Amino acid sequence: MDSLPDAIVQYILSYVDNARDIAVCNCVSKRWKDSLPYIRRLYFPRNSFENNAGRDNPDNVVWRMIASIVQLDELVVYCPFSSAGLASWLSLVSSSLRRLELRMDNLAEQQACLETPSKLDCIGAAKDLESLKLWGVLMTCVPKWDIFPKLRNLEIVGARLEGPALSSAIQACPNLTSLLLLGCEGVRSVSIDLPLLEHCKLDFYGLGNCSLSLTSPKIESLEVQGCSWIRVRETNCLRNLSISNNSGRVYMVDFGKLRALEFLSIRGIQWCWDAVSKMLKWASEVKHLYMKVEFTGDYEALQPFPEVDLVDFFNSHPKLQKFDVHGAMFAALCQKNSLKNIDTAFTIPCLEEVAITVRSPLNAEQKMGTLESLVKYGKSLKTMVIKILQMKSSHSSADDFFDEICRFTYMNRKLVRIE
């Protein structure tokens, strides 16, 4: 290291970002100490001050380290801090800071809105941020943010939110291309209007009865969890779509034409059949389809899926390459009349991979017929995986059905396997 030019030493040490490591490097030599102000990223782990023993205020330690850096691009703070400390740090680096990640730890603070300024309010000073990530956020009051014109990525993980506060925060970030809200609770209705948004992941914790309206003409990837009503009208660029509801029901979906959609995943305990059938109709160009919905029914009563004609289904999805289907939908494809329209000209042209989860021996004959038809008419089929879970029958029919599946697997052992 002694023989290297200063610029090379500075470049090497710029990859040191842990605050403890930087403090140690300061003690190695004067040359190293003089090079460390040129680091671009600073990271304070959760345990940065656990052995501090009150010798110095952690906020002041962080401030001194930030003050010694010429131009800080990224600041990551997981250790506890105060709003006053945050305000003092950002006053030093607001002009150069591009990426900020904070563990807020104020979910349980009942007086968070009375704190002046709040931690959320302080963030507004870093107007040139390009990425903002927040963990453990209490956002029940509207944050005093102006506009973040350069912010492209916003991530909030683990939050208690109020609708007006969330709406105001999103409006302050008009040029987002990526939005992630993960493990958020307290919101009943969300309206997002972001013209440049391309990637969006929304996970709402609670009863699963949230409503979502999204207007983003450039959206390419969308994941939604915990919503019962979903409206996304501008979908010309949408390629990947995942909708799930682990706690409530999916009552209504309203999407534009999904011409570009390549991957669709729909999951949940109960979906209204109207919502399922609309998604399947709109996703006619899909290449990978994942379906794990246990029941249908418009109200409290859980109902099985209605019959789905296998020929019509695959004719309506001619580009389907990978099909992952669970219980209820597989049973719907195996009804008595499902195979009645098969003729010698029928083929499934693009299907390469099938994963089927079977949970019941009911209609065993029809199910075996469907499995055999997939192998027979799937001209491009390379792999079929059959998963047998929680076979709900103590009757010998379950053993007979399993024997039939084993026989079918052996006869088609180059394509089929059991997991």
C-alpha cells in the first residue's frame, strides 16, 4: 500500500463503508486517515454503539464522521438515532446525498406526530435524493416534504400508515420508477398516479380488504397483496403481474388490455369467479401462468370452481409455456365434460413445463384423463411435475388414485415425476 499513488489508495478505501471499519482505518496511518474523507458510502449497523457506555452521544459520533467526508453519496443508518441528529446530518450532506436508508424504529412511538420536526419531516431536507428506503415507519401524519424531483426509488418496509399521509408522501415523489410498500397496515384505500412508474410491489397487512387504483402508463411489473378491489387501466407495458390476498377475498379486478403480459400469478383463499375469469380472459398472451386459488364464491360461502373446458382454455392461451396449477383450478379442468371438444387437430403448441398440485382423489378418472391429455397434446412438453398434498380421504380410492398416478409417471418417466 505504501508504494501506491494516493488516488489508488483512496479508490481502494472507498469500498470500506462500515462505520466501525472506517474508525479502525483512521488509526492505521496518517495517509489512510487522509484518504478516508473520499469514501462515498457510509453504513452504521444496528449494533454500532452497543458498547458505547454513554461516553459520547451516538448522534454526535455520526455527525463527526459525516462531517469528515468530502462528498457522501449514500448513507445507511440502522442504529438508533433522534430527529435532531438526523436533521444535523442532512444539513451537512443534503447537496451531495443520493441514496438514504434509515431504520426509523418509531412504530410504537405514540408521540411521533408531536415531535418537531419529526424524523420523516427531516428527510425533506435531502431534496436531491435518488433512492429512499425506510424501515419501521409510523406515517399517520402528513410528512412535511416539498418535492423530491430526482427520487426514482422509494421503499417503505414495515409501516403503520394513514391514507392521507401515504398519498401526500407519494405525491412528493412524482418521478418514481420503482415503488415498494411491504408489510404496511392501516390503509383502506390507495390511489397512485405516477406517470414514470415501472416497477411496483404493494403488500398491505391486515384484513385484506384494501382497494387500489393505479394510474401508471409505463408500469412493467406489478405485485399486489391484500387488496379486494384493484383497478389498473393503463397496462400496455405490463409484463409481470402478481395478485394475492391471503386474508380476504378478491371481489373486483379492472385492468386494461394485457397484450404485453408474460407472467401472471393469482393466489388467495377465495376469489369471485368473475375476477378469475376476467384475469384469464385478459391474459390471453401470457407465457407463464401460476394459479393457486382455493375457492370461489361472491360472498361468505366457499364454493368450488365451475367447470373449465380444457380445449377452450388452451386455445385461449396459445403462447402458454409454463403452467403451475393448484387444486381447485386443476379440478375445474377435470370435470366430466372438460374433454368433450378434443379432436385430432387439437394441440397445445408452446407448453413446455407443467406443475400440478393434487389434493383430492375425487373424479380420479377425469383427472387421469386430463393428465394424459396434457402429455398427448402438449407437443413441446418437456417436464410435468405432480405434487400430491394432504390427500383428504381415508378411503381406498385415495390409494387407488395414487397407484394410477404412479403408473402414469412410470409410463411417461422421461417427462413426468412426482414430488
